[in-house]
Amino acid sequence: MASSHERLTPRSTIWTRNFTCAMLAQFFLSVSHFAVNTLVATYTKHLGAEPVLMGFLTGMFFGVALAIRPISGPLMTRVDKRLLMIFISILGSVVNIGYALFRSIPAFIFFRFLHGVQYSFVGALNMTVASDALPPEKMATGIGVFGISSAIGQAVGPTIGDSLERFGERLLGADSGFTLVFLFAAVALAIAVIPCVMLRPDVKPKEALKNVGAWYKNIITVHALPTTFVNFFMSVASALYVSYLLDFGRVSGIDNMNLFFLVTAIVLVVSRPLAGYLMDHYGYKKVVIPGMFLLIASYLVVGYSKTLPPILFASVLSALGTAATTPALQAMCMQSVPPIKRSVASNTLYTGIDLALFTGPLYGSIVLKLSDYSTMFKFGVVPIVLGLAAFIIVYPVYQRRRQELEQAGREEE
């Protein structure tokens, strides 16, 4: 627990230079990600991919990211995080230029692979930079606020991507529509370089580096695995919305489906900081479990919807549920290890997310092949129910681990 002295220091504010720069970088990264990824299923279909191949290509770069984690995790522990953030922003920009210039499935697979390499750093690296800048007693609140950048990116990204694709298609044909989306994402990632450059250098004391251990000990940490296990199931479900919702709207004749992401983001902007505050003051369990029930309801509503209004209601439910679960699981992950190991904990969490976001589109495509989009979204309930059961089981494990770290901290003092 933080001492009274810590609470009186300037660091008790979450708005440090690194936290603010990390939020800005995350926003531009998120905009580019959602502008492109919500159209990947549509783009691969345009290139001639069959449904299962479409699902595989949609989730492929999450699989690549998973394979790269044994490299990215140790690098984040030992290398200046500022330099890594500059690198991943530039690499992402190059990848999207490649998408724009080359229009074939083999070329898409190649650049999707590079995109996966870039993505293997993005989430874990940004979260580590942000959490390192937060006071311990405001971890959930800070992570909740940090998530606003992703929420806004999630709102404007799909809207911009869908609008640019439709505009380009009307103007010059389908190929030009997708090209405009990819070039926009490239520009957004180039802009992300600016706040990355403004980060303070990540100077690591030699003594601290000696304590992190060999490289293989910095890929994952067993202490973050319980949280990662829960988050895996939640991410499998969320992948269905990101990957298939826009195409569901087109197939079903429901216009303006991208408003789902806009409404989700607006609600997240308001609810994430509030949820983080409630978690810091009343505990995670009292917030997370109701949030999971809200998520279950959202998938059922979408599955039974035939028009836009109930789908927008589902987006409100989804946003409230996400706000109540995601910051809690991220904060639990960060609080399960000492500060020097936060990048390893983040890498562990995002290893689970990579696996889930590779599994999710594939899971959805298999259900889709056997039924339809409505049934697929109803089946989104299954991983959330599994996540709820997992959370109830692992929460006591997290509590014991946090008590161990607090005891160790008091002994060092």
C-alpha cells in the first residue's frame, strides 16, 4: 500500500509527462488499428478469400504477435521503451503503405506478418510506460483513464475507415477505397512518432537489470497468468465485434453499423474513469462480475437484432461491461509483480490477448460457416461465461499475491 508520504508527493497525480505522451501515442495507434482491422474481413473477401481463410487472415497477425512475444517481452525489459515506441510507430506506418501499394493475398500475408511483429509490442509496451508513471494507489483509476485513448480511437477509427472505403469506392472503385484507408492509417502512425519522441528516456539502473534474470525469464511471469487466463476469454468474445460487426451490417442490410463503435467509445470515455475509481475504492470483484453480465447481455441483444436501435443499445451494454472488466484485469496484472517486472506482466497479458484475438476470428468463422452472423454473436456468450467462472476461481490467487508483495515492500522499508 502507498504510504501517507507518497500520497502527498506530486507523483500522486496521474498526469505526468510520460503518461500523457503514452496516451497520445496510444490514441493514434488505436485509430490506425481500428480503421484497418474492422475492414480486414471485408478486404480479404474482396481479394477472393473463402470464409475460413478470411477468418485465418483476420486473426493471423495476432498469431504472429504471439510468436514474437519471446523476443518482444525481454526487449521491453532491457531496452529503452522510448526507442521501442518510436520503432513500432514507424514500422506500423511502413506496413500500411505496403497494404496500400500491393493488392494480392500473398502480399497481404507478407505485410500482415510484419504488422503482427509491430503489434507484438504495441499494447504491452504502452501499458507498461503508462503504469510506470502511475502512483500505486491510483493504478486502476489511471489505467481506466489511459483506456480513454483506445476508446476514442475505437470510435473514430472504424468510422473513418468505413467512410474512406465507401468514398474511395464511389469515386474510383473498391481498390481505391481500401487504399485510402491504409494511407490514412500510415499517416496516423507517423504522427504517433511525435509523442513517442517526447517521452523521457527509459534509464534502467544496472542493479535492477541484474535482478531481471535471463531473457527466457522475461517472456512471461506465472504471477500474471491467472489474470491472463480470465482476459483470454474476454478477448475471444471482443474479437467478434471488431472482426465481423461491419460485415454483419452489410449482409443484414443494417446501415450505419459503425455507430456501434462510436456509441461504445462515448460510453467508455465516461465510464472507464468512473469504473477505475470504484475499483480503487470498493475492490475489483464488486465491479467486474456485474460487468461480465452486461457483456453477456450485449452479445445476446446483437444476436437477436434485426435493426440498428437494439444494436446501439447493445453497444452501451458492451461499453459498460468493458469499462468494468478491462481496467480491473489490467491493474490486477500490474499489481501482481514488482515494478521492474511490469513489462513482463504486460507481455504475459498480451500473450493471452494475442492468442485470443487469433482464436476469436477463427472461432467466429467456424460458427459462421455452420450457421449465420446472428448465431455467431449469440455464441459470443460462451467465452464470457467461461471468463466469469475463471475470474471467480483466480481472484483469491490475486489477493494472496498482492498481500505477498505488500509484505515484501514493508520488510524492505
